[in-house]
Amino acid sequence: MKMGCLVTVIYEDEGRRLDAVQFCDRLVERFWAGAELDLNWWSFEQLCSSQEHAEALEKASLADVVVFSAHSETALPLEVSHWIERWLARRGSREGMLV
């Protein structure tokens, strides 16, 4: 029986989403035999929407792996920074992996 693994992906734009898709494809290839990966995807834009913001918080607070895919040369939008603060507070001391 495969172990379940919840993966939440946060991406800045379509280009960074494609990068994250490639990364997650490699995760699936590598861990498919032992883990069933449940992937959910959230854009920075969705994190700014009140309904999707709350759902993304819930998923990310329970995730085993959280993947961020963003441009390194720009600062995070203020709304995304606030979302991260709420996510971390909600997650508490739960262990997981941030990529």
C-alpha cells in the first residue's frame, strides 16, 4: 500500500508553473512506487482571492511538501507575503518540506 503525500505548489506565473510541473513530474517518477502524491496548485493571483486564499491556506497547512516557484530577482507581492505569514502561523510546528 502506498503512503499518501500531499503536495502544495505555489507559483508566480505560467512560466514558473511550467518549472514546477517539471519538478513535480520528477517527484512522481522518483517516488511513485512508494507514495501516492496528491498535488494541488495555487497561483499568486489566486492567493489574493479571498475564497481561494482560505482554501490554499488549508491545503498548505496540511501539506507534507510545499513548493514555491517564483522569480528570484523580484520581491514577493505583499499579499503573498501576508499569505505566507498566515500559512506558517496556521501550520505551527508540523513537520514537512519546503522547496
